Amino acid sequence: MRELLKSKARRIELVLALVLFLVEGFLYLTFRSTELNMFRFYEHAGPWVDSLREWGGELSLPQWVRYSLPDGLWLLSYLLLVDAIWNRFDKVSCVWYLSMPAVAFGSELAQLCWGFTGTYDMMDLVCYSTAVIITLIIVYSKNYIRKKIAANVQ
Amino acid sequence: MFNKKFVVKTILSFILATVFLVSACTSIQGPEIWIYATIIGVALIGYTVYSFMNDKPGTDA
């Protein structure tokens, strides 16, 4: 565990992932329908959720920020944490990298094709894709830097 | 025996995937997602066991 926290890049990824996860949670709690499964747990949390939702009701944010951005932040947060743990994409770590994108894209396609409860939204897919692209850029940049450093050492 | 670093990474990844899977289930309406999540969860448990059984020292990042 201590080994994992040694690298500066990993620490940045960990902090960024936690911030994104908190922002995603905040957006869900504040703006989403109370029919979601999560509100079964939060109804026991006390009046602070109601206060938060009242405050959020006064804000005017674009639809995609309320309904699609949290999904993208959720996926990006997961991918950053997996990258912080494994530090490279290879045949051993690929299942962990690909598991939540499979859930994300799969649930969206299930809503479109098999009538899963929920609303299919193209913007959700755009946000998921953006999260995957950002992760690919980070993974390939780290690989490139690693190769440069290795070449300089030789 | 097992590569310690690899075991730690695999266990952390499994915990992380479980937390995010549950958070995905709670942010969707209706019960169908739990069936889908259970399938993914069982697949992840299977992969974790498979990883440990096939772990060879030196395959770690």
C-alpha cells in the first residue's frame, strides 16, 4: 500500500479520483430523481439531503450537467483509481480497466435495446466515451514518459 | 508462492470494482440492474480467483 502512494503521479490520480467521485455524488444527491435506488439509503441520512436538494433546486444548470456529467465523472474516477493501482494497461490489468466501462456502456445499451428501467441518453454515452479517452491519454502519456526515461538511462 | 505486490493490487482492484458496481446499482431506477451487476460481480470474483491461480512471480507491473 505504501508502495502505491510513493509515486507523485499516483497520488495526483488518487486525489483527483476522490474529488471527481465526491462531485459525482453531490450532483446525484442534489439534482436526481428521488426514485433512484440510492434514495432508499439516504432517506435515513437525515434532513441535510433535503436541504441540499432545496438549495440545488434554485440553481439553473444545463441538463447534461445534471444528468450525464455525473456518469462520466463516476467512470473517470474509477479508471483513475485503477490506473493508480496498476500503473499500466496490460493483459493482467485489462479486466479491471474494462469492467466498469462494460457496466456503463452495457447498462446504457440495455436501456436502449432491452428496455431496462431508466432513460437512454446519447449524452451519457458521450460522457462515458470522454472518460475513456481521457484515461487512454493518461495511460499512453505515462507509457511514453516511462519509455523516454528508460531510453535515457540506457 | 504469490507475488505480494500482485496480490495487493488484485485485492484493491476487486474492492474498488465492488464499490463502484454497488454505486452504479444505487444510481439507477429499478431492480434489473442488480441482476446485471450480480453477473458482472461473479465474473470479477472468477477473474480474481483465476488471477491468483495463474500468478507467476515477475508478471507484476
